[in-house]
Amino acid sequence: MGDVGMVGMTEIRLADAADAAVIARIHMASRVAAMPYLPPQERSHDQVTRWIEDVLLKTCRMWVAVRDTEILGYAALGGDMLEHLYLRPDVRRQGIGTLLLDEVRRHSPDGVSLHVFEQNTDARAFYEWHGFIVLDTSDGRRNMEKLPDMTLRWTPDSAR
């Protein structure tokens, strides 16, 4: 029950360039903590920050989850594709991912798709819980990591 109060104090706002360095830290830390099967990170924090500033913020709508001025996670939506949703590893399972996903879905009234690694069972369970269904699977040809992945889709009529 205590988590509900913490979620209530978490606000979702649009991300901007001033958030890029913190978003980069969250992106990198989350991938290491939640996906140990990924190849070692070859990009530096500065490179990931520049990618967020120069690519993500210019091609996606991005939101951050903030509590007491601290950014806890982010979501990036390109068209109707959820490109990224990452949380700081220490704030997982507190409802923050759901808040970010709810914001994304509000801005995608016709539905949202995403790619997830087959091995990412926690993320797959999270999205399945939120009504996403598997559209297809791939052997890894379509991602940089060359790992098997899946395309998931949520549409309003598939909601629980």
C-alpha cells in the first residue's frame, strides 16, 4: 500500500534537452541491471546523452517520471511505436512504468506497438499485463544487438 502514495507523488512531464544526461544514465543503468544478456555497452555516457539530444528528443515525444525533482524513468514514443521505456533500477515495481505507459497510451488513441527482446521476460510480463499481444517474432536481424525479439501491440479494444 505504501507504493501507491509514492506513485501519487510521481509526476509525468515532457522531457527536454536539460534532462538528456539523466535520461542517458537511466537508459544505461537499466539495460545493465534488467538485461544482463545484452552485449557490453560500447557507448559512453556522453555518446548516449548526445544520441538522446540529437535523435530521440528530435524524433520522438518523450516523457519523464519525476518525484521530488528526481527523474526516475522515461518513455519515448515515435509515431505509434514505443521506442523506449526505462526506469532507474531501484524504482522498478512501484507503478512508475505504468504511469509512463498510461501517458504514452493517452497520446496513441489508436494503439501502440513496441519491440522487446524475447529474453526480457520481466518486460514481456509487464506489457502482457497491460493488454499487449504478440504480433510477430524475429531472429534478431532487426536490432543492433542481434538478439531474438518480438513485436507487441496494444489497441484500446484489447485493453483489460
